[in-house]
Amino acid sequence: MGKVATAEVLRFMTDCLKSAGAAAKAAEQQAELLVQADRMGHPSHGLNRLEMYVNDILSGACQPNNEPKVLKESASTAWVDANNVLGATASHFAMDIAINKAKTTGIGWVTVKGSNHNGMAGFWAQKAADNGLIGMAFTNTSPLLAPTRSKQSALGTNPLSVVAPASNGESFYLDMATTAVAVGKIEIQRRKGEPIPHGWAQAPDGNETTDAELAFKTSCLMPLGGGEKTSGYKGFGLSAMVDLFCGISAGANYGHHVRSWSHSGHGGPANLGHCFVALDPGSFAPGFGDRLTDSIQHWRQLEPTDPNLPVMAPGDKEKKALKETIARGTVSFVKQQIDSSAALAERLQVKPMEVTLD
């Protein structure tokens, strides 16, 4: 493992994106998105993803310096063409629209086409929550999910997120893939050279595998819930719902039409779809924040089955990781990640990260 100052990680990722061709603001926004994932304990969506964004820019599959535009809008809705910019650029643009509409009408619902991978879904829902609103974010991704009874992938990990502000400093934070795990977690296991747990992914024969390399090559994640006997069809249904909100509603690529991204040789624009929603809780019953805080604190006080594993409310794990990272001022990475980042720095002719090895 190696430790890197958070500011240094941000500097390195920004430099890499700028060297690849992104303008300063676009590079900084994308880097902030990535480093926040590492700070919150989700390394699958942090530095781990940097080289993929760089490759998309260098290949011309992504045009980071274009401008998103609104194609159609009403008082509460908008349809946006991201114009093939980086996912962070498109998502800031669209969620800002949703937030402004929610402050005026009580709700903002924005769909986006022509976009690229936009990282941790919770980052975008949190943006609305920081404005006192309930935020929701959905995105469709490369087809990796294998529905029950199938050996082939049909949909993506298709994450969804809901973040809501509560009273007394509390908040509700849900960020989840509709597969058993995100493919990035398999990538991290590959970097570590370790197997994956049961229930994460399938082998070519359709049966589950614990071989991280084989799981990555097969590119078939199990749906949330696993197999049919454990209600995996519900995870498949949730993934399909996200695709309805994103690719299908926005006129972007959807389901089996979405290109592979985590695997090499994809080529061409991604044309991913996103959906951003902002809701003003003040439009409904008064006392929303107090009731949400009451629920969150009640969940934490439930008697755990294991005294060493207290019950957590949605988002507690991420908040704990973020608090610890802020206190340390550093982010930790496995050796393989440090080595690949050094190779990327040499390739792009940027200053490598300053690393302190454990």
C-alpha cells in the first residue's frame, strides 16, 4: 500500500486530464469527482478510473472541451445533449438545471444524452442535498449485468443514488449499483491479485466464479440479489428501470446498445444517458428533516446480531471513511495502482504522484 496526500492525488489527476487535452475546468471537475470516491472509501470509482477517461480523450471518443446544451425544457423538466463532454461536466450542467427548477417549482427532472461515464452517482445526488433538496441520480453503463436464466449480459451496473438532508447534521445517503457489485470492485480485486467473493460474477458457462480475472474477461456481473432463488430478478428489474430513466428516456444508447468501456478496444463515443432529479421536501409535509433524523437515529440504535458490527444507516460507512480521510489528509492505494499511475505519468509526461510506501 502507498499513501498519497489528497491534494497531491487531485493535482496528479488534474494534470493527467489536462495533458490528455481537457481544459482546466473540465479536468478539475473530473478529478474532484474521482478523488471524492477515493476519500469516501470507494476506490473502484476513484484513481482506478483515471486512465479510462484519459484514453477516451486521447482516442477522440470523448470531446472534453465541447459545451452541453439544452434541447428541450419546461418549468420542471429539461432534456440535455452533453455533446460528448466528460461525465463530470455534463452532470454539473444538468444537476444545476434540476436544482434551479426545483427551487422554483418544487421539482427538477433532467435527462441527458451524449454523455460519458460520470463516476460515483452519489456525488451528483449530494450536490442537490447540499442545496437543501432531495437529490436523485441515475446513469446507464456498459452492458455487464447477466439477468437470471441468462449467460449473456443485457444491461449495465446502472447505479442509482438518493441523498436527502435531515436535521441536526444528519443526512440520508444511498448510492448503489443494481448489480451485486460494480465492475470496479472486480478491477480492484484484480489489482490486488485476490479472488472475488461468491455471488459477484459469472464464468462463461453461466455459473458463478470467484476468479477475478475470469470474471472480468467474461464481463457478466450477477444482478442485485444473485440468482433466481434469491430474487436476482429484482436486481435485473431495478437495472432495467434505471435504463428507462436514462438511455431510453434521453434518447441515448441503452442496454445492449451501450459500448463496453472497462474492456479495451471499445472505440467510438459512449453516448451514455443520465437522469438527475431534485425535489424540494418543503413542497410536501412539514417536518421532513426531523422525521428523517428520527428514522436514521432509530436504525443505528437497533440491536445488532453481532455486537462488533453495529447497525448503520445508509451513508454511515461513506461518512466514516470521509471523516477519517480528512483527518489523515491522505488516500491509500494498492501497489499495483501506484505502479500503473507512475506508468501513466510517464506516458503523459506529467509529474508522478509523491507516494509514501507503508
